[in-house]
Amino acid sequence: MKYFITEQERENTCYHEWQKGHFDGVSFWKNDSLLISEDMHYKLGLEELFKIIIPEYDPLGETEVSEKQWILLMQKASELGGEVLECLQEADKWVNNTLKEYYMFTMIGM
């Protein structure tokens, strides 16, 4: 993958983690999480995009994302195009599989 990595590929803690379901407040770096480097997160302007769709988005904490919010994020990314769209498209299969099972996922800022 170009934008995301898995826990097995992680080399440090400078990543934003996308976890399946609700964050339990304790467990980080789960084997089935998606990770995006902090540098890539800010380079692509994801914080600004997320805040447009999810005003309570916390880049340094936990933010739960529903299916409706994901659809709106993908629509906005489609309007923006470029690498932002490419990045979210890369995560789309993981997100959709997660939403089928958990109905939401949690973005954890680091």
C-alpha cells in the first residue's frame, strides 16, 4: 500500500491508527488496524478534511467514524481528487469490511 501500513510494518509510534469498532481506551497497535504516518496524515491535509465532515474530530485523541460519515468523507475526497482521494480509496475496502462487522471504526491520533 502507498498510504497505509499494518501493525507488522510499523517502525515507530508516529502513526494515526484506525481501529475496528470502539477503542477500549487501552489497546493500541492492533494487528488488524490500519496505520497512516503522521507526516502523510498532515501532508495530505486529512485533519482538515476530517474536521469538515466530523467537527468533533480529535487528531490527538479518539474519534469514532460511522458509515454515514465515511460516505460523506469519500464524497468530499472525490470532490477534492488527487492524493486525498487516492488515500481514502486505499482504505475503503478495510473500512467497508469493518463497517459490516462493527458499524463504525475509531481513528486514534498519536
